[in-house]
Amino acid sequence: MASAKSMTDIAYDVISKKKRAIVFPKLWEEVSKIYGASNDKIAQFYSDLTLDSRFASLKDNKWDLIERRKFAESHVDLSEIELEDDEPEETEDEDDIIIDKDEY
């Protein structure tokens, strides 16, 4: 029987009772028992957890409440990320010339 609370609300309750971060598989195990969810909901739960601003995703697949973390632990400095241009530069090469076979 599904709980009246959402899975992320249950996750918040579970993590709140812990003194430290919890690995995702253990969190899923506890949340799914309370919520009554089967493993086909694990991807949705992970997505919801990622999008919920109450949670901090940490290294080693651990999760904690963002309110218990320092800013630097839960935020990525985007100014240091280099973006690559996916489109190659166009150059004129003899190999690039397309010949219409109907011209000959």
C-alpha cells in the first residue's frame, strides 16, 4: 500500500533521522519499504531526488540534506567548466567537392 507522502518526502524523513549521509542503495531500500514501491520506481525516485533542492548529491553515491552541508560541498563552480563546440569547423578541401554525376 502506497504512503500518502511522496518518496522524496519519505527520503527527507529518513535522512533527517541519520547523523550522516546515506548511500543511495540503502536510502532506496528504506524509502521503498515505507512507500511500498517496487524496483521499477527506482529511476523515478533517483530523478526526483536529484531535482529536489532539499537534497545534496555527494561523492560515492551518498545523499544528505543540503541544509547540513557547506555551500562548497553541494555546489559545482560552473565558471571552471569548459564547453566544447560540438560542430566541427568547416574547411574547404578538395575532398569536400561534390560532383554531380549528371554533368558528365
